[in-house]
Amino acid sequence: MAKGDPGASTRGRRAAPRSRKAPTGDPELVQLLTPTGERIDSVTGPDGVEYRVDFTDEEYRGLYRDLVLVRKLDAEATALQRQGELGLWASLLGQEAAQVGSGRALRAQDMAFPTYREHGVLYCRGIDPIMPLGLFRGVDQGGWDPNEFKFNMYTIVIGAQTLHATGYAMGVVMDGKTGGEDGEAVIAYFGDGATSQGDVNEAFVWASVFNAPLVFFCQNNQYAISEPLERQTRVPLYRRAAGFGFPGVRVDGNDVLATYAVARHALDNARQGQGPSLIEAYTYRMGAHTTSDDPTRYRIASEVEAWQAKDPIARMKAFLEREKIADGDFFTEVDEQARREAIDLRERVLAMPDPAPVTMFDHVYPNGSPLLDEQRAQFNKYFDSFEGSAH
Ligand SMILES: Cc1ncc(C[n+]2csc(CCOP(=O)(O)OP(=O)(O)O)c2C)c(N)n1
Ligand SMILES: [Mg+2]
């Protein structure tokens, strides 16, 4: 957790961590776990804040478990799409640490606004991982209750959710829910490509001038489909925050510990009434944009290999082994749990009932409408006309 978090003094601590206090080599990047799994005790970010985490062994193992599970479930969803069971899938492969780190940094009362790729955050919010698969199978519209889980619906329209989050966060202030430890904070997820959208820049302005309790969490995975980062910006994305009047920081998005520390700090500032901030989680989309995309057409293998060496799970595993926080039995057990959960996910996807086509008229308006009733009746008539025919 970030320095100054009162939780730090009440948690169980590891004795004498074999770690060092050191810059990462990149002064712009907050990192607490190097790609080879070496722990850095604390680091001062470009925002002048000293970041550190202080987890118990059990908590470290919990983060590792989360990372492995969300990767496995994501791989299963990709496989299901390839087998024709989903219409589309947007994989999080490579972005597990950015999502688990920020997802676990949320407190129960915090509200999250995702894009279409935040399956890891969804998992951390306690939502059944089957939920987004119904959406991508085309049999429902998501299915979870955003208020129950404090996790909004997926948003495909690039950047739109940042405005929704800003309005929501302004409402949090009006409801008097900020200003203390138990205040509510809001987090909005978006990608590097989204930073070029008007919506995102408008959200920055509104959140800034209304001091909204909002963390803008940009997963810079280096691409917007085939468009590389250099087509979005000439300055590091986190630095844009300064122009809007709030702090910005770049974190190693493949480092679950640093991502947690940075996100927790920003969320706590927001809940205490200190307004918005921007986190740029520097990461890489290891897979295709979606299952409809072929990344070999626009990026070279050596780039992917270089990022492979920065894998978020491998570095956490190396750290756990080096510090003897986990042993072989633990890793086997986690893999076995992941395997079981993936099988369960697959079985439940295959068993999902096809909805009656007429249900597309449901949930359009909360109380229906005469026009919709008319269209439903027309559709039913048309649909019934096929009865008995081969089609
Ligand atoms: C307003 C809008 N314009 C275009 C698209 C098509 N589109 C879907 S994903 C995408 C790229 C988004 O890239 P980024 O924000 O970096 O997020 P990532 O997919 O890399 O997570 C685009 C242009 C869209 N969904 N919405
Ligand atoms: Mg992107």
C-alpha cells in the first residue's frame, strides 16, 4: 500500500524483507517488483510520492492466485471463441497485473467503470466470471447488477465510460460521501487509444474543475487495435494530467505490487476529497486486440518477445520462490484450481440457454413504450410466419 496508508501499520508484516530501496532505472516508472522478481522496498514516483507495499505472505500468495486465475479464465474464453461458442472475445493477456493490482486496491464502497477488457477487475469485484461470457456469446447484456458489485457494465464505445464515471463521481461529492477514510472513490478504466477521444479529455476537464473523486486508470497496452502509441501522443500519457490540473503517475503495469500501491494511493486521495488523478499503467497487450484481429500484420515478433520477458506472473512467481513465501505444492494447487475453474466456466457457457429472439425488446426502457410494444407484436407475427418451414 502507499506510504501513509493507516492500514500499513495494522497489517502483519514480513520480517526483514530482502529488498532494496532503489530507483528502477527509469525515473518515470514506479516499480516495486523487477521483471526478474526482485523486490524494491520503496520508490519515489515522478509525482514525488513514496510508494511501498506491506503485504503478509498470505496476501502475496493471494495476489499470485488472482493473476493465475484471471489468465486461465481468459485463455478459456479465447478457446471458446475459437470453437464457435462466443461471438468475440477481448483478451486481457499481459494486463493481469494492471487489473488485479488496481482491482484489489479498490475498497468495497468504490465504484469502477470498465471498458470491455477488464475481466480481471471484474473477478476482483467478486462477479461470477461467466457474466461477460453471456455478453460475448450474445445471449444476454452482461447480467450483473452494477450497484450490487460496484462495477458498471462493460462499455464498448471508446472513452464513453470516463464521462459516466465523472458524472457519477460528481454525484458522490453531492451526496457528501467524500472527505474521510470511509469515503467513496471512483475509478475509470480506458486504453491508450481512448486518450485521443474527446470524451476522455472532456472527462479530464470536468473531473478537474469539480474536484471529482475519480482515478483515471489508463492501461497503456501500446496499441489501439493496430495503431501504435506514437499515433496517440508525443509525450508520456501520464504527463497530460498536469495540463488538466491534477497529478499523473506512470506505473509498471506488469508489476502487481506497484500497481496496487499507486492505485490505492490515488483512490485514498480521491475519497479524502483531494480530487482526481491519472494513472498510466505501462503494459502490453500480449494477444490480439480481439479474436477478430491478427496482430502479426502490424507488429513484429521481437517486440512481443521483449515483453514476454516482463511477464507479470513469472516475476511474481520468481519473487515468491526467492523469498520462500510459496513452494511447489502451492503452485501446483493454484494451477489445479485454475484448471477446475476453467472447466466449470466452459461447462456453464455450453449450457447457457439461447434466449427467445423476442427478448431483445426487453430492458430497452424500464417501463416499456407503446412503440416498442408495436414493434414486438410485428416481430412476433414475422417470427411465427416461419413456423413449420425449414428456415
Ligand atoms: C467511439 C469509438 N470509436 C471507435 C471504436 C472502435 N474501436 C474499438 S476498440 C478500439 C481501440 C481502442 O484502443 P485502446 O483505447 O488503446 O484500448 P485497448 O483495446 O487497447 O484496450 C477502437 C478504435 C469504438 N468502439 N468506439
Ligand atoms: Mg490500447
